[in-house]
Amino acid sequence: MAGRTRKRGEAVRTFILRNVEDRSGDVVLRATRQFGISRQAVHKHLKFLVGANLISRMSLARYQLCTLEEHKTILPVTDAAPEDIVWRMEIRDMLAALPENALDIWRYGFTEIFSNVAAHSGSESAFVQVRRTAVSTKMTIWDRGVGIFDKLLSHMDLIDERHAILELTKGKLTTDPASHPGQGIFFTARIFDTFSILSKGVLLSHTSGDGDDWTVETQQEGFGTLVTMTLKNDTSRQIKDIYERFSSQTSPGFSTTVVSAHLAQYGTEKLVSRSEAKRLLERVDRFRVALIDFDRVECIGQAFADEIFRVYPSEHPEVSIREIRTNKEVQDTIDGVRQVDHTPARRQGSPQDPALAGEEIGV
Ligand SMILES: Nc1ncnc2c1ncn2[C@@H]1O[C@H](COP(=O)(O)OP(=O)(O)O)[C@@H](O)[C@H]1O
Ligand SMILES: [Mg+2]
């Protein structure tokens, strides 16, 4: 009985820790509902967590997670210290308290982002900060180099930062194709719970959930490139789960992309034109499957839909174009243009294309 009560107490405290910084709702109220206990009981648990230095009170009803560990270092970028050695010598011990699968993810994220500093930024050093709370760990890697968006804009045929972001989030984008595959940011963003890049006053953030959640905000002008990654300490995620989501049964390797249509939108302008559709589909012929994600898109124009779902597939039979997360209005527009498709073998994911038959993508 005592054991059961203790376990329940631990469950309440774990719930509080996981939700205490969530600004969308009163954590006390949520805990009373979740566990069927009184407000006083929840307050006792809050007091316990404050006493254990796991959370601290900010105002009457607001708490924050305490930093349990913090490390900062400046790492020189030299050929003599490749990223895997720097990980082993300098970084791994900062994260030593974490389980194996979380450490694998941290190793992946650190080595990808640190190697980007070395390969692309022109900076001679990187500042690294690691902060651990009872719930998650956050790493920041900052270089004072050329800045990722300026780098992409100066090396590639792109209109502006927004266009650079659209291309970057599709994956297989690199300014150095001879020695780089352009996968680092695509996978790192999706492996962590949250991932962000701040450069030149543009903050690009990704939150992992049921699907991609990219946001773009304007921040104070900063120089260089600042990347932050956070991961829950008890994550059950494995790197291979993420790889599997972007490979397909018929095409192993990085063969599936997700294109977030809302990133092609400027402000409240609707996606209506063929030129916007063409921009959305730039470089997707490097993939076997392109999932066009309409999350946050309220409606689209007929010409835009026609270009993506009828014209492009007829010109690129090797790429399967599929829509995901559409609302009814968007889906109706897509279905409408498909109905005028007079090339029967060209429907997306059609079993008539043997290579695509039975292919399952869990994105
Ligand atoms: N720290 C950085 N500073 C400047 N440019 C960067 C930085 N990190 C990434 N980039 C740019 O973003 C591109 C994509 O990075 P990534 O997805 O890791 O692919 P890859 O490293 O294989 O090129 C790079 O080719 C480079 O142009
Ligand atoms: Mg890279």
C-alpha cells in the first residue's frame, strides 16, 4: 500500500515537472484533473519539488525548472580536432547523466552542428553551452562566422531568407556538394524535441510532434549562427526511427522529403500561382517521395494545386507527390484538379506504379 502511494506521488511529481513550464494551462488544475486529487495535494507536491531544488517559484502561480547542471566552453575549430574527437574529449561528459539512446542523439546533433561550423561558417571557434533540468537538456552551439542564411543566399540561386528556409527544410541542400550530402540540418531538426537556428535576425524553429512544426520569427539582429537543440532526458526516441521515416520500402536511404507549404507563404498572401507551386517543388526530384504538408494552410488556388498535383507528376513520373494534413477546402481543391487528370497511370502512389505499390510512409 505504502509502495503504491509512493509510486502515485512520483507520478504526480513527474507530471508536474513535465508540464510546469507549459504556459497553455494551469498545472495545478491539470494535475487535479489528471489524478483526481485536491489542489492542496498538488501544492504539497509543488512544495516538495521546490524543496528538492527541481523547480523554483517565479510568481504566485508560476514555476520554472531549475538548472541542475550547466557547462560552457569555447571550442577551437581546427583540422586537428575533428568533431567525433571533440565530442569524446569535451562534450560527452557534460551529458554523462543521460541514457544511451539520448546520448546517441546528442552525439549525432553535436557532431552535425559542430562539423557545420568547421565546414561552412569560416569561424575559428564555437561556443557551446549545455543546460540540464529535471526534464530536458538544452545545447546551444554558436559561431561568429558568415551566418547560415547569408551563406546560402550568396552561394545559391535564392530570393531571400524565406526561400532559403523553404529549401533548407526540404533537405539535400548544400553549398558544398562535392563533400557534403545536405542532410545534417534536416535530420538533426527532426531528431530533437525542439531545434532552432538564429542568424541575421531570423529565427527558424522546429518542434517535433505528430508532424513537422516549423515557425519563422524575426529577432534582434545577431551575427554568426546560433543553433539550439533540446531533448527530454527520458526520451524513448532512437535515431533509426527518424531515418526510417524518411526512407521508403522501395528506396532505402534518404528518399522522402516533407515540404511545409506554409513556409512558401508570405504573410497572409494565399498560395495561388504556378510560380509559387514551382518554387515549392524545386529540387524535389532528388527524392522518391515528396509529402506536401498543408498544416497551417487555409486555402490554395486552383492553378497552384494544378501545377503540383497534375502537371508536375505528369512531367516527373519518378517522384510520388502526396498531400498531408490538408483541411477540407484544400483537399477539395486538390481533388478537383485530379479529376481533370487524363493520364491514368499518373495518380500519386498509384498501385499502377509497381515501385510505389505497398509503400508505407509513416510521416
Ligand atoms: N554554421 C554555419 N555557418 C554557415 N553556413 C552554414 C552553417 N551550418 C550550415 N550552413 C549551410 O547550410 C547548408 C546545409 O547544412 P547541412 O544540412 O548540415 O548540410 P551539409 O553540411 O551536408 O552541407 C550547408 O551546406 C551550409 O551552406
Ligand atoms: Mg552538415
